[in-house]
Amino acid sequence: MTEQHQKSSLAALTLAAVGIVYGDIGTSPLYTLKTIFDPEHGLALTEANLLGIVSLIFWGLTLIVSLKYVTLVLRADNRGEGGIMALMALVLNSVSKAAPRWHYPLMLLGVFGATMFYGDSVVTPAISVLGAIEGLEVAAPGLEQYIVPLTIIVLVTLYAVQRHGTAGIGRWFGPIMIVWFAALSIMGVINIVAAPQILWALNPFHALRFILENRLIAFVALGAVVLAFTGAEALYADMGHFGKKPIRAAWFLVVFPALALNYLGQGGLLITHPEAISNPFFQQLGSWSVFPLVVLSTMAAVIASQATISGTFSMTKQAIALGLLPRMRVVHTSEREIGQIYIPAVCWLQLIVVLIAVIGFGSSDKLAGAYGIAVTATMLCTTFLTFFVTRYRWHMPLALCLGATGFFIAMDIALFSASTLKLFHGGWFPLLLGSVLFTIMLTWKRGRALVFENLQKHAIPLEDFLDSLFVAPPTRVYGTAIFLRGESDGVPHALLHNLSHNKVLHERVVFLTVHIVEEPYVAEADQAKVTDLGHQCYQLNVYYGFKDEPDIPSVLKLCECLGLPFEMMETSFFIARQTVISTPGSGMATWREHLFVTMSRNARGAADYYQIPPNRVIELGTQVEI
């Protein structure tokens, strides 16, 4: 029964992975070949070029997705979690002692890769939904003017339902995507049978010949070929939700065969019907199939977009925990699944940028340049970080590490370089978005460091303060006072203010410090550690991983086993609300200091973020100069 249950669970997770993980890469056939043979690229539609392009796509899927991501990168898990933030935390943890000089450069690389993922997450909904609805102009050219308005309606509806969560519709993602991949396979087989010579594309010689014979044009085409590999990063980012086995099973059993068959089929169609190049995807079965394909592809595009939106929420939550973004309101949309979250500020900001992309670019062809550069930049960062995992985490020989990742780095550099040719044709868009987010993240991290340095300068050592305080102890009053205290801080400002103004001290005083470790989760048994400081004063250290949900009341319940029980109605939380003031000539550039001050003032309060009951909180103000 146990073995049957495991097989059933694997099958269910594999089905879910097909629906959520592979929506992005699964919708790539909508626009890839159409974009590659766009007249602007100057690539002639000949049988030799078709064989070369389809061969490049097939072997790219084999080497980049199957070999690099599914086989190698999925091994670089941070306690079961994946994605570039988890990878960065794993790398920083690995090099901190062995090669500390690499810590800051690798942190910058990880942050840059994360910001490029944000760029990808903006372009994905825009290009996927646009590409799906563009099928209307194949069925009826007069409907072309309605493509952008319909795309906007679909996207606004999708973002509007985010606050309700996806638990209700999520169960349909897997079955719908199975139908989608089945349709891809069937259409591919039909067109392969009509032009079996396309199967020669399985020979990598055709890819090499195409590159050697065309050179510059082939290099330009690479910037569009990369569209076939979009979504590879998503399978790594979603590893924590499904595990390695379901993701690998879904790829090799369903997704890879369907994509390979469909690209071969589209190539076969273009050999027999070159005029179909205007939109080969929607012309694979003839005019009768266009409207059903538009409906099915729109559903697939919405699912692909949903996966990217959810990924953005998850990455933002990780960035907040790692100190790269200010605290924001996080809403849990499911009582059973802790990973299903909704961040209102991120949702509506992302929708605005997505709509700007849809209206500004207007078609999937024009968005393709923006897509490629974001995807390849993230892939390159992931490969570089993977090298440091193999070297400093797995302790493999240097030659083996260079061999395992060097080949993929060379491929990623080639694809990224080809994508940069589109810099002035849309590539600037994700780079601009990424640069803004990169600046925001580094400004927040640097600003928090300056605040910490300022507090350290004026910090009073806690143990020395307590020794002097109890020489002539103040009046003790009934109840428990919990003072939030930063890592390595001295006496909390809230305690000093309370003693100065109220002249009393609670009969039991707890100093609470939250530590975020560079791991996704901390076991419940290890989340709380208590140190007795004497005189009924205690230091409570709370440990969270960057994917844990901060919940101070839950941790306080764990303290009963540590000999420190709490009665919430007899406990008061004292929190110092910091007002940051910019001072010229120190710390950061003036504009960055003002940016940090603005973010700090609009950040979510500590009490709200840590889920402390509002009626038990007392906030005391303090000013900090940077």
C-alpha cells in the first residue's frame, strides 16, 4: 500500500508540475518559429535553414533544459528549495568561510539574476497572452484591431482574481496543460507525416552547418531561438513545491516529447506550405482549428502567466526575508498551502508594467527581443552560481567544476550576446526594469546596514546595562514585557524610553531577536532558543528560514517547552518605530538616501509583519540618522 501510495503521489505531483512548472516553456511554440523567420532578421525560409533552426531548437532543449537544468541545476537545491534566490543563499553560505572574497560579488550576481527574473515575469504574461490571441488574425484578419484590447481584458481579469487565490482553479491547471501538450504532439505528428524529411533535423550536423554557413545571420537568429527555452528557470524555481522527481518525470515523459514533436511538425509544415510562416502555429491543422486553438492556447497562456505571477510573489517574500526589500503586506490565500500568497503592492505594480509592455510593443514579435535578454541573463547568472556550488558546496575538483559548468556558460554567453542585438528593439525594457529593481534592492540593503552601524555606535551593552540597572532596581509591575531587539544590538531604545518615561519595569522582561538564516526553512524545534540573563530577564532568539512564515505568537507557544511560558493577555510587546533621517555627506548618495527614507516610511510595521496581536503592541518612536 505504501508503494502504491508513493506512485499515486508521484503521479499527482507530476500532473501538477505539468500544469504549473511548464506553462511558460509550453507556450513557446506559439511565437518562436514565427519570430525566428521574421523578415527583419534577414533569414531566408529555405529547407536547409529550416532543418538548421529546428535542429538548434531540438538540441538546445536537450542540452540547456534536459542536461543543464533537469540533470545538473536541480541537484543544487537549498534543502529542497530552488530558484535563484535560494541558489544565491546556498552559494553565500558555502563561500562565506572557504572563499569570503567572493561573498559580495556573488551576492551582486544573485541580486542581478533575481531582478532579471522580475523582468522575465513581466514579459511572460504579455507575450504569452498576446501570442495566443494573435491567432484571431489568422482566422479573420479583420479582428487584428481587437488583439491588444482582448489581451488587456484577459490580463486585468487574471490579476484581479489573484487576491482570491488559485486554490479553486489550480486543480484544473494540470489537466488543461495535458490537453495542451497532447494537442502539440498530435499536430506535430500530423505535419511530420506530411513532410518526414524534417526528421533529419534530429541530426546535430544540421545545426552546426547552419551556424557555420550563415554566421552573422545565424548569430542574430540565436537571439530568437532562445525563445524556445524560456521557462527553464521556472522548473528550478518551483522545485520546492513539487520536488525533483515529479519535475523530471513531467519533462521527460510529457513536455519534452510534445515540444520536440511540435517544433518538428511546424518545420514540416513550413517545408510543404512556406506561406504559413505568417503564423505557423495556428495553421498546423487548417482553418477549422484556429478558433479552438485560440481558446486552448489562451487558457495555456493564462496558466503560464499565473505560474510567473505566483513565482514573483514567492521571490519577493524571499527578498524581504533576506533583507533586500522592505517589509510588505503578505496575504495567505489558502489555509492548507502556506506557499500560496498574494502581495497586493507587487500584484498591481506588475500589472501596470505588463499593460505598458502590451500597449507599448503591441505584438509578440516585438516583445520577443525583450523576452530573450531577460531569460538569457537569468540563465547565465544561474550557471555562474552553480559553478560555486559544485566547487565549494560539493567540493568537486576544479577541473571537473569547470568542465561541468564551463560548457553551459559558453552556451549562455552566446545566447545572451545574440539577445543583446535586440537591445534597441525591446531588449532595453527588461534591462531598465531590472536596473531599477537592482538599485532599489542594493539601496535598501545598504540603508539597513547604515542604520545598523548608527545604532551600533550608540549601543549600550545589554548585560552591563542590566547589571547597573539592578544595583538600584526600578519598581516592577505585573506582567511580561517583550522588547524587539535587532541582531547584535545593545539595549533596545523602547526599553530606555519606557524606563525614562514610566519609571517602571515589568516583573518579567524578554528581549526578542529574529534571525533570518540563509536556508529556506528552520525546523520548528530549532526556531526558539532562550538564555536566562538573571533578574527575570531573558534573551529569546528566534530563527527563521527565508521561506518560513514569521509568526511570533506561534514561537512563543514553543517556549513553554523551554521553561518560558507566555500568557498572551498578560504580555506587552514594546517596539521602537525608527524614523530614518537623511544627513548630507555620509553613507550613500543623497538621492539614494532619500529613496531609502521613502521606502522605510512606507514599509510594513514589524508588529504586523511578525503577526503580533495589535492590541498587545506599544510603539515608541526613535530617530536614526544615515
